[in-house]
Amino acid sequence: MASIKMIELDEATGRVKEIYQDIMGTLGIDFVPNMYKAMARNPAYLEASWNKISAVMSEEHKLDDLTKAIIALTVSTMNGCAYCIAVYTGAVRKYGLEDDGITEVAGVIDLFNGLNKFNTGLGVEMDEKPWFG
């Protein structure tokens, strides 16, 4: 349960209601996700966040939707955000990743989280030559 009273769709007015309509239309859903209802307590923040999400997640960039969703799932997992993990697990499924692929993503997250901690903990310095490129 959110620690604040969220702005429900039927309570929204003005710019918040317009943004809610844009969110639902863009996402192809018939409800406003809780994250946005919490943001709506500060309409300027809701608008700025939605504009940023729209710009970054647009299909007009180099990364496809599945890649973006995998990145979002990875960051969400690393940050321990249960809400975001659920949202982006759904997203990767929507874009075609099934259980084996999701498990593979979790394995990559585990591997590189461990390698990052290993190198950070031991203060391993950067190699003189690049590995790639």
C-alpha cells in the first residue's frame, strides 16, 4: 500500500486527467498504473516523468522494445523494486521472452552483480588494453 493517497482516475482533473488519458492510450490499457497515480500528487513531476518515459521508451531509437524491457528489468532487480520487477517481467513477456529467457536474464544479472562486487571489493584496476573493440 502506498504511503500517500494516490490520485485515482475518477478524481483526476485538468492536466493530470489529460496525462492519464495519454498514459492509457500509449500503453493500450484501461487503467492508470499506481506509479503514475502516486506521481500525480505533483502534476509537474507526473508530466516531466511521463515525458521522459515517452522519449526514452519511444520506438524511434536504436534499441528494440525487448532490449529496453530487459534493461528495465535488470535495473529493477538490482534496485530491489518489487513493483518494477513485476511490471517489467510482464513487459519482457509481452515482447516475446518466455520463462527460459527470463531465467537467463536473471542468471546474467546474478553473474555480473557478483563480478561487479568482486572487482569493487578487491579494488581491481582497469586493464591497460580494452577487451572489446
